[in-house]
Amino acid sequence: MRQLRAATRALQAQRRILPARPIVSLLGARTSLPGRTLGSRVAPPSIPAMRSFTSTARVLAGKDGKSRNIDMDDFPPERIRNLSIIAHIDHGKSTLADRLLHMTNTLPPEANAQFLDKLKVERERGITVKAQTVSIIHTHTDGKRYLINLIDTPGHVDFSYEVSRSLGACEGGLLLVDCTQGIQAQTLSVFHHAVEANLKLLPVINKVDLQHASPQETSEQIAQTFGLPIEDCMRISAKSGLGVDTVLRQIIDGLPAPEWEGDDKLRALVFDTFYDRFRGVVSLVRIKSGQVKKGDKVMFLQAGKKYEVLEVGIQNPEEVPVGALKEGQVGYLVCNMKNSEEAHIGDTVCLVNQPTEPLPGFQPMKAMVYAGVFPMDNGDFPQLEESIERLTLNDRSVTVERESSAALGQGFRLGFLGTLHMDVFRQRLEDEYSSNVIITAPTVPYKVVYQRGKEQVEEFISNPADFPDTTDTRNRVSYVEEPMVNATIFVPTGELYVIFWTDH
């Protein structure tokens, strides 16, 4: 305690600041810590033994040490742009997002690369598996400040549900293509997702500074495949920053602002959720109309539950509380929701005293791969159940059913969008919840058709243990169908003969 007081006096003398109000130290004694007032809070000095006790890391002060007070009234809908970066895997989405954050001073130059890849599994594997949102405040060439809500999306097909949900919160997007590889399979997939969501797309050709780059050929591919004008293709290097200023300018000039929904009633679309152990469920929302602020009584229409709003804010780049979220804006909503089963992706939030019709939600994804998940120790089943419940809150594409095995005990039958999705989910259980699990060999679902009298009855089987006994005369199996892939193959014109003459 003497050392702490000595350090406090030294810091006060050095920084010439007045002592803050007394607080209770870890040792239970009352002491005074130096600090600066941030609204009603006091920020502690940089003493390793006295770190912030807040539940979630937040950026409340800028590089100059002053409190950041973001007034959302400064950003009417016409000065808001909501967009996603969509592309094939490894085409440079996260690198471009980093560059935009640096250019707008949202991130300091010394910040880590791939800042929006926050999960441990993303940094270890070098891929994006979770869509991340960040709000950028940018002063445009017209001298006005704009709010850019940017969503960095995954590129792998196993995480396409993240892409489709993200596009539901946007009016536009950057279609990014690596000019050393050209248009790839996921480029086509995300383009069709964007067309279905009625998004305005800006084509961006990346990695033009590499030795084997072919930007002109890639521009022609984009024009021929997607019907986007060649002159609209922006050539950049996200790594070096070449041409990224043009992208930033076109985001403002070339993408549409949010459209007015017709009245002032609150309609907020929940496009993502995650669990915070101190605050409960945190919902990421896009405000379609009206506004929401702390203290409002709101209802989640699909869940049919009512809550009081405890906090609203934006991610700039970490969570920053604001006075209100208004029409066209994207942010987070905390309302003391403790039960994760009450949170639904695609739900509509409205004010209790202003009921409204629900917004169109999201089409649920169909699981393609199933596997059994069991705890290493049967006594850890309750912990595994809680971990899966909270992780599926953040990944709604996973289906969950209870399962019992004579050899492995109580567990779950989980459905995934692919084997990579399954392996990433396993690693997230280990990394984020310290759950050591056994995962059985993955299987695909089959459709079994029974002949019962004159009627045929269909049943989908995802567990090999449930496959019917074909010798059972009471449930005679008429036939079994397995999954088939409906694929479109794009090949160069000069290689068509190889496809035509390949023996099947």
C-alpha cells in the first residue's frame, strides 16, 4: 500500500492533476487514485496493478487522452453508408478493412494487422470466420462528416450464413477480386447473395502491385461475368495502400444512403448476437426507422419478450456508448437479456408502446454435415451444454439436438455447414470456453422414404444409429436418397473440349 501511495503521489506531481474521489482498493482500504473524468467515470492511470474493472474492453478516449463523445445527431441518413466487403477467401478483405481504418484514423498506425479478425481461431488459421462490424467517421472532400458502417465478412463457403446476414444490414458492398487469381467460386456465390439483397456493388481489383498481377484481364472478367462496367473497376493494393483513397471516396459518392422506411416508429433488425457474461446477450442491430435510447421499453417481436434498454452504442472500433441509435445507423443494444434462447437472429425490435409489423428476417441455413459432440468427462456435460448454448448464440447456423451414446454418455448432435465449420466450432469451444470434447466422424443427412400401406412417409436421418433396419417388414423402406450437389462449372473457352470429352 505504501508503494501504491508513493506511485500515486509521483504521478500527481508529474502530471499536475488533482486526486480523484476515493475508491475501494483490492486490499479493502480506501485510497485515492489519479485520473481524468470521463463523464461520470474516472479512468485509472497506467499502473499495471490497477487495471480497469469494466466487464468489456472499450475505447472511451482518443489518442490525445480526451473523452470521445460521439453525437449521433451529426449523422442524418443521407450522411450514412452501410456496406460489406465481400470476396473469395484470401482475396484481401481484412487487409482492405485494416487500410480503411488506418486511413480514417479509426485505428492508430501501430495497431495489429487484421484487426477485425478478433477470434483466436481466425488469427491462428489466417481466415475470417465471423463477420465483424466497425463504424468509421470520415470527413469527405465536401467537408462534411460521414458515418461509414463497415462489415468485414468471411470468404469461405462454410461461413456463407455470416455473409447473407451481414448483407441484410447494408445498402452497398465492395466486391473484391484478387487480380492474380481472378474470379473464384466464392466470388460468384457472394455476388448472387448481394444481388438477392438488392445491393449496389463497387468492383475493386486488389493486389495490382504483385509481379503476376493481371488487372486488365480481371476487369474484363468482372464486366463479362457480372455486367459491371470496366471503367468502374478500382485498382488497388490493400497492403501498400495504393488506390485505397479512391475506394474511400467512392464509398461516399457511389453507394446509396439508407432509405426512409415511412414513419418514426422504431424498427430495428437484429443481424447478430453474442454473449457477455456481465451484461448478458448483446444484440447488433440495424435501425430501419425511428430511434432507440437508454431507458426505452422495447419488445423483441419473435421472442415476445419485453426489456428495458440499458445501453446503446457503436463499435468505433471497440464499443463506445452513445445517446441514441437513429434511422439508418448500425450499433449494439444491451437490454439485460440473460437467457440466450430469447435472442433470435432476424428478430425485429420495437417500442412497447408503438407496436409494428416485423421486418423480413433471414432464411435459416440447412446443415450439410452432422457430428456427435461429447465431453471428455461425463461430469462436464452441464458445462458443455452451457458453452454450446452461448456459442450458438454467436453462430446461428449450427443446429443442436441432444444425443445419448452407450460408449460416450450424454452429448449433442450438431449440424454444420461443412467440415471446416465443424472444426472451427470445436476449436472455439476449446479456446473460448475451455471445453475439451470428443467429436465423432462427420456424416451427411439421408432421406428415407417408407411405404406404409398406400402412403409414403419421408424421414431425414442425420445419425447413423437411427438408420432403419431394412429387414423390418413393419416399416418397409421404399428407397433412400442421398445429398446431391447442383454445381455450375466455369472453364476457359479453350478448355471446353476437355470437359466435353472427359469420360464419366
